[in-house]
Amino acid sequence: MNTNKIAFLQIGIALFFATAMIVSSLLLTDTPYKQHSDTVTFFLIALWFIPFSWLAKKTKKKVKINCNY
């Protein structure tokens, strides 16, 4: 995968999980499970971190920085 595709995937995954967090908060608003809204959000953040880290690791393998000082 090239770096542009990886960046596009990272943005898409971040938008997907942000939408999932907002929807889960809205769905849990007026239910008996309202106190678990933060837990669901934290769980989604933890799930988001997995593909983000994996794609970031793939990016490091592809990018070479030349520093000529």
C-alpha cells in the first residue's frame, strides 16, 4: 500500500468510529443503560486504536526520510 492509500484509510476509519461514538451516545441517551455510555465510547476508542496502529506501522516501513545537514 502506498502512503496516500494508508492516509485515506486512516481518515475513513476515524470518521467511521467517530460516527459510531456519536450514534451510540444518542441511542443510549434515554435508556436505563445511560451510565454505560462512557464505557461504550472508551471501548470504541480502544477498537479504533488497533487499525490506526497497524496502518501507522505500515507507513513507517514505506517512508524514508533523507536528512542532509
